[in-house]
Amino acid sequence: MRIKPVRIPRNIIDRIPAPVTDVVPPPVVTNMPKPVVDVPNPVIEYPTLDVPTREEFEGVVLPPQESESETDQPTRDLPAVPTPVVPQVNVPGVGLVDLPPVGPLITAGATAAVTAVVALGASIFMNQLKEKFLEPLIKKASKKKNKKLKQKKPVIHFADTGQEIDIFEYSVKGTRLVSRVENVELYLRDQIEIDSLYEYDNKIIVDDSLKTKFTEEGQKRFKRHFVPAKVIVKKLSAKLSF
């Protein structure tokens, strides 16, 4: 068997002629000169408007204002006080009589009205205060006072026994020895300092013989408590008599 030779065709590109663009001359536009444009310089003539100024406009629209007078130089003189006109009334047989000014009359009337209102309000307030507070307190105090009057105060008797001073207490519960002291004035002052109502809650009796053991100021201070021995005996005998 015979092998046929392979025939490779030649490249046909070499046989293609050159493109037309290679032989076409350049365009004519590139060689043309630049055009000359003659643009005129325009001048606009604006119209002249006759516009009034601000002063002219205000003078036409607004009414003319009066020119202010020149201010006077300040002085230390007081302004002139006008003479008040006093009204008068013709009273027969007397003649013209000046009427009092209205201002003081109005002030006096207003003051009188305010005073009357205040006095009336104060009287009403005091009456209500008396009814609501004072009367109950007075009744309560009177009841307490009557109750206290019915109660018998204990009697504190300072008796001189020689060396010391015995303090006896006489009450509805009986008689008892409270204490024995040497300085009765100091004891009384201490008790009053502890209890300010000590002299009012108790009937204090000091033997008249103990007066020498008090200072001058103490004798004046407790003068009403000194009782002679004969008076004490008389009162005790009268109470213990059956």
C-alpha cells in the first residue's frame, strides 16, 4: 500500500494586498486654519430710576414731628407749687366758710372703719376664746381649788429637843418622825430648792425658840413660820379635845 504525500497549502495572507488606508492621504481638516469669530462687545444702557431717599420717603408718608424745644439747664430751684383752691360754703349769718380738705376726711373715715372692724373682730375672737378655752379652764381650776380646800395639808413641826431638832409630820395618816437635823435653816432651804411648793403643800411650824439658830436673813425669810410654844400648845389642845 502506498502512502500519499501530505500537501500543506501555503499561507494566503502573504498574497493579500495591503489595506487601502496606507495609501489614503491625511484629512484636509487638520490643515485648515482656525476660524476668526468677531464677537461684538455689547454695552447695555440701563434706565435711570428716580428713587427717593429715606428722609424724603419718611417725610412724605409720616406726618412731620414737632421739633423738640431746647431743654432747660437743671437748677436747684424747687418747682412752683400751685395754690390749692379751697371750696367755700356760704353760711347764713356767718358768711363764707372754708370746707376741710377731702384727703384727711377720707383717711379719717377709712381709719375709723378699719378700727371698727378690728375692734369687732377682736371682741368676737375674745368671746369665742372665752367660751371655748377660758371658761373650761376656770371651771377646771375652780374644781381643783375646791378639791384642794377639802384636802387637809400635813403639818411639819420643827421641835427643839435640846441637842438636835426633831421634825414631826402630822397628817390624817397619823404622826411620824421625819428626821433629825442640826441646821434647820439649811434643811428648809434644801427642801424648798427640791420642791418649790414645799411651803404651800405643807403647814410649817417652827418653834419660836429655834429663831436664834437662824441667820438674820433666814429669820426674815421664814418669819411667818415661827410660832411661840404656848400658841402651839393651845392649838393642839383645842384639836385634841373631845
